[in-house]
Amino acid sequence: MDSLEGLLETVQWRVLADIQSCAGVPASVARLHIFLPEGLVTISKSKEVWVNGRSGAFPVTSGILSASAQDNSVSIQIGTDLKIEFSSSGSISIRVLEGLSEVVCGACGNFNGSSCSGIKCQAKETCRIVNGKPVCVPDSGAYCHAVGDPHYRTFDGYFYDFQGTCTYTIAKTCSNDSNLPYFNIEAKNENRGNTRVSYVSFVNVQVYEHTISLVRSEYAVVRVNNQRQRLPINLNNGQVQLYQSGSSIIIETDFSLRVYYDWNALLKVYITSSFFGRVCGLCGNYNGNFSDELMTSDGVQAPNLVSFGKSWKVEDGDRFCWHNCNGECKTCPLGTQQFYAGEQSCGLLSKVLDGPFFPCHSVIDPKTYVDNCVYDLCMNSGSKQTLCQSLKTYAEACQQSKVEIREWRSLIGCPMQCPANSEYKLCSKACPATCNDATPSVCADYCVESCQCIEGYVLYEGKCIPKASQSDL
């Protein structure tokens, strides 16, 4: 079977090849067709030549082209920057000089220096041509979270509970590679009526020489370098974007770091595999190995969780924080655990068939979320608020994975309290219109549960105000 393929071309000339291929026989070039301003020159591997359809003989000259026959090949010169060797076996070699840089295209490439040849990427990265340039891009990504009181999941998928109330390094760049962007995420935990458990109450994100602070209950606002600002925010010409998505804030960088905080008790961090084995903190070292997950800040394996957490403490001036459950840790009778695991409580997460979360089970295993929910209820004496927060955590994870879940709040008695001039939506647009940005361009591509402002109103510091009021702010 023969096919015609464009090898190289510029605005002045074009080189096409007749490719011959047969079963069991390597493909070869039968003829080259060279289109010039002066006409067409065709050369075969058997050293035949045609100029504008008429048979000719070597040597051939036609405008900027010259060709001469050797014993087993034909040498073709086009201008001063392109030379083609066409052998009688049907193979060709093409030499292009700098004069044609970035002015040629075709199957042989665009000769702009953009090649992955010689490019060395890190583990878990692959070289690809992006916008005409070789770039090392990550193969995958991972996430870590601190949720509830609090339950941690490391980047490698290891789960543990740690009840310290100090400020700790959650995750940061731990590499001397100057090509790897530096970031540092710290979180402060607090007690909320129970000294045996703690919750995330304050988050600091350091990136691109900015310090971004997120404070519990300060909805729709952040502090950038100690200056209180409203969302959305653009830093360093788009290197860092901050915006609200449902009931959470998202900090997103140009190297695909994403930090989520719901201004309450859920902190989630996403990184790409460019950071594989080059991060540290309570989120682990992200090297795919569970056996060294509890590595301290000194680089040694911790004997227990308290020692591990304590090693990542960041000094914040709080002399009364602690790294354990402050005294004898509370236990939970088996019967109580079984009750909380029932379908009228935490077990609603794992209910099948007509369960509101059943469509998500094949994407995110609910077992860990059920276990965390039972633990939290045990530690908080069956608090309804704790139950609702636990179910909400799984619901958000499902929606972020683009799974359509069913209405669940009315089944368990967890109504979402919406402010005036808004209405509850199980699945609404992730980024609502705000006073600062009526049509957000940077936004998550999944729906979220939220209180959506009714027609004619926009979001302002967690409240829905009339659009006409924007000019007064």
C-alpha cells in the first residue's frame, strides 16, 4: 500500500514522500516530490528524475534546488540550509541548518529546538512538548487531608489520628532542587468544648513569598501578608489564584498545588507527582512507601504518633498547647460504636441500593469515612453537629470526584442553614458571582453543595447582597 506524506515545507518549497509498505516488508520511500516556485521535481529511489512532469537526467538544477546521483544514492540540496540523502534502498536522511529554525513544519518536525531528546525529568514525570517547548509534566497527583478531630490521610494513603493542639507543618517542599517550587503549609488545631479532640482552626500557606492565612469562620475572606482581603484574589499575575468554591476556599498555584479549607474543620492539600519523594510534614513524604510514613523532622522514624506530630510543631507562642488527648484518652464501648455505625447515623454513608451515597461507593470507599464518623461521635457524645460534618466530608469528596449523589440532609436531619436572599442547592456552580468577580473565570469543574444567592443578588463576605449595592462597597 502506498501513502503520501509531507516531510518538510516552508512558504517557498515543500517536500512530499511516496511511502511503500507491504506485509512483512519494512516501509520505504519510493519517490520524493519537491514543489518549488519554478515547478515540481520528482526523484525516485531508482535514480530517475522528472522536472515538471518531463523525464530528465542528473545533475539537475531548478531554481534553489540542485541534485546529483551517486553510486547508491541521490544528493539533493535546497538552498543553503537543507540537504537530503535519498538512498536506492528507499531510506532518506535530512540535514537542516539553523537558517530554517522555526520556519519549517511537517512530519519531520518544526526544528525549533523543541525536543525531549536529552531532557532529564524527575521520577514520576514525563517530557512532553507544550506550546512548542519541552516540558517535564507530572504523571499523576496525590492528596492529603486533616478532617474532623482530626483524622489525617497522607499523600501515600496512610490514615492516622492525631489530637495535638499546636501549630504543625502539614506539608512543605523538602528538596534542594531549585527547579522545584517551594511551598509550606501549616495548621493550628484547637479544642472545641472537649479537651480530648482537636480541629483545624487556622491555616497558613507560604508560596511565592506570600503568606496566605485562613481563619476559622472568617467566611469568604482571607489574609494576604496580614492584610484582610475579599475573594477572589489574583497574586503574581496569576501564579496564585484564591477563590471560593461552595463552602470552601481554594488556593491554586501555577504548579498545580491546591489547598482547600472549609473555614471549619476540613483541610485538604493536592500536589502533583513532580513532588514525589520531595515533601515532608504530617502529610508524609509521598514516596509510595508506608513503612517510613511517620518520619520526623529530623529524618528518623518516630516510635509513635505523638512523637511524630511533636517533631513537626511550629512555634506560635502558644505555651499551653499539647500533642496528645490531654490526659486519659476517651474510649468508646463496642455497643455505642455499633449504634453510631447504623444507617440512622454514620452508616448512612455505606447504605447501598437506595442510599444517597451509593453512586459514590465504586469511586470512593466509604469505610474510612464511616470509621472516622463513629470515632468522632464517640469522642463528642453523639453530637448531631459532628455527625452532619462527617457526612458532609464524604459528600464533598464524592462531588469533587464528579459523582452525582442524592439528597441526604433531610434523611438524617442535617438542614443546611442558608443566609437571607439565598437558597440551598445540592449541586450548584462551584464559583458563585461575587462583588469582585461577576463571572469567575477560574473555577473548579465540578458542582458543590452550597447556599446560592437568588436572582439579583451576589455574594459578599458570606452574605447575599443586591447587585445594585456593589458600587457602595
